Amino acid sequence: MSLSFPTLSAAEAAALIQHSDTIGFGGFTAAGACKEIPIALAARANAEHAAGRPFRLGILTGASTGKSLDGALAEANAIEWRTPYQSDPSLRKAINEGRARFFDLHLSSVQGTVRSGVLGKVNWAIVEACDVSPNGEITLTTSVGASNTYLRLADKVLIELNAYHPKALAGFHDLYEPQDAPNRREIPVYKPNDRVGTTTVKVDPKKIAGIVLTNRPDEIGGFDEADPVTTKIGENVANFLAGEIRSGRLPASFLPLQSGVGNIANAVIGALGSNPGIPPFMMYTEVIQDSVIDLVQSGKCTFASGCSLTVSKDKLAEMYKNLEFFRPRMVLRPQEISNSPELVRRLGLITINTAIEVDLFGNVNSTHIMGDNLMNGIGGSGDFTRNAQISIYTCPSAAKKGAISTIVPLVSHMDHTEHSVQIVVTEHGVADLRGKAPLDRAQHIIEQCVHPEYRDLLRGYLALSKKGHVPQTLQNAFKMHLAFLEQGDMRKVQWQA
């Protein structure tokens, strides 16, 4: 292709950005995230700071990104504010130390919030593409995120044209942007494999300030091999859902699945694929992981709709050798569509997400450690949980070699309330909270999900909490957390009578 736009070095592209600009970056996880321009922006920030000049930016993304984006900018102290989800250790440290202002958003809300104007003007959209036409049609790579909105709203556009990703990705994307209230209509997706939009993002060619040529893979590591705990969690989820089919509470044809990202999620999807009681199914989710690719190849997953291909380098290479097989079996959508509460409810999704901690009454903390330090963010878990046909949360029963129980009297930070959380699963069992009053929930969670070393402790907590609809005692509710912070082990808790 003969480029109709200026070809820039990454440093030349970074030189166009001004202090306090707001940038909308493409990418959703490290899949499809920019790499060269952010590194150059970090270098520029370091040079400006060394010269005594400010250089900090407002950063919008789809979700988390790679080390070359979130990590590089955080290490250069170049982030003034950032939203939404993140997972980079350097950025997490900057946020928890107050050096970068972070505000969490449900991922389905990001594009509408940006369109509303409350976050100010988007000065730049910077996205990764595998092809750009002279008339401004951009073919994205392994994710969509919020790229289509950023590209439409931004004053100027920079593109990393990444030769690592084949132009044959054209057609994998379904790009649709709904109108905002009061002109909003229903999103016309009625099955996970419906397509309603365009395959490329069209922008005014005059907005494209330049193209940076790259050839770099996504910065996605492999997934850990399933261990006995994650394997058992996966088996417990699969056996529970197979039982729901046998009981008639789920249709024999099953329902579409959503699954969060990470090693537990990967293990759960793998277990669902190998369980003979689970029929072939579709997925309507955010992140398509390695285990999903395996299930598509085997025929157990008949279609996968997502926002990103967050797969290991080897798994992506497998896909790129056989794109025509995957083309009719997969689609990548913007996050306000992949995570739309309207579509979650319409499609009747079974949602499976991961908790940091769960309390005895079914409230879930998915974002903060010991109540104050951000881990990653809420991501799309709230979008799915609050609107699911069946909402499931998984976690190991203990952490830090048993010093932490993930089941506690009261979560130290609440992201998902007991009104939305239906099923809790650990390696020890499944707690079905549907139709249970708070005390019944607590007793059921203790018997089914709590690590054996903590069961008597939590029974003791309930014995002291006999009053009220929700039997909590405020003088004891965070005693387990305090025991860990003060003594390094929740098992050393002493209840106050």
C-alpha cells in the first residue's frame, strides 16, 4: 500500500503531543495496544521533566494495556489521570502512591461517558491498525476497546501500522456506536453471532497526523498451567452448571457464557469444555483467551463474540495460520457493545468472574486489597453481574499460604452487592445463594466454600452476631483484616464479645 499520510518516527509522533493533552488509546488488555508511540512519549516526558518543564497527560484506554503503554508512561511520571481498568504494576504503584489520579468506570460506560463531554475534549486518538486506506478507513488489530469512539471524537489521529498483524484480519471486527439519549434505540443484537456494524473505522483523512510503522507482537504472556486449586474451581463451576441443565433450571441447549480474564477464568472455560454434561455453547464476553480458542477449534464453542483476542503469542500464531476457519466463528466488538447491560440481559448470559474476597452475605470485592490499595479495577464485572441470568464468582478459599481467608465477615471494599451475586465457588464447593435470607447465606457459604482452617472462626463470628436482618457486628466485622495487617495472619483473630 502506498501511504497517503506522513510516515513518522515514534519520536516525531510523540513531539506532536502537548502537556495536559488527553489521549484516547486503542487496545483492550495488551491486545491491540500501542507500543512505539507510548515509549516515545515516556522518553519525551523524562526529557521535559529533566529540563524542569511539566509533561503529564490524561489517558483514556479501553481497559488495561501493555507494559510499553501503561508501564512506560507510569514510570516516566507522565500520567496526570487515567481511566478505566489497568493491570500494570508500575501504574498500580503510581495510583496507590497518589502520583497518578485514577477513577474506575464500568467498561460499558466508558464510551458514553467520553461522548457526554464530562471528561473534556479528546485531543488525540492513538490506535494500532493492520491496514489504513487513503480515504481514512482503519482496520484495527486484535482488539476494539473504545477505539471507534476515540477516533471519531479526537481532534487528531496517530496510527501505529503494525505489520505483525495480517491485513487479513479485515472482517473480524463489527464496529457499531449507538446514539445517546434521547435518541438511543435498541442495539440490534439478538444472538452472539449477529453482526450490526462496519468492519473498519472511517475517519476524516485530514485528521490523520501521521503513521508510525511497527512490527511488534502484543505484550501478552502465556497463562499458568492449571494447578489443583484452579482445576477444582473449574470442575465445581462446570458440575454446577451441568446440574442446572439436568434440573431444568437451564435450557438443554444451554445459554451463552461470559468469563473474566486470568488463570482461574482460563481453567473454568477449559473445565466447561471438557464436561460431558455441558453442550456446545456460544460465548458473549469481553476477552477471548487461549482456552476459548481451543474450544472453538474442537467445536465445543460454536461462536465467540468479544472485545479482544487476549491470547498467547503461540496461540495467536496458530490462529493466523488458519484465519479462514476462525472468520465465521468469531467477532470483535466495541466494549460498549460487548459489555452492554441491555445485551447481557437480552441474551441471558451466564457470567463467571473472579473475586478478591467475598463476605458471608454474598457481597464481593473485586478491586482493592485490604480496602485501600487498588489491584486492577472493576472492569466489566459489574456490567455482567448485575444483568446476568446466572452470576457466578470464583476465588480460591485462601491466599498467602493460608494467612488470608478470601471469605470474610464483611468485604473491605464493596463492588458487587448481595443483590447481584448469585453463586460463589471455591475449590471446596459451590454456594448457591439464590432464594436464601442473609443468615442462611452465611451458613451456606461457610459450609460450602470456606477453607477448613477458617470454618470454626467464621461460625464463631456468626454466633456473636445474632441481631438484625443481616447479622453483622461492627466491632468484629474487620477483625480478620486487622489480624492480618497487625499480625500477618487472619487465623490469629480474636472476636470481641
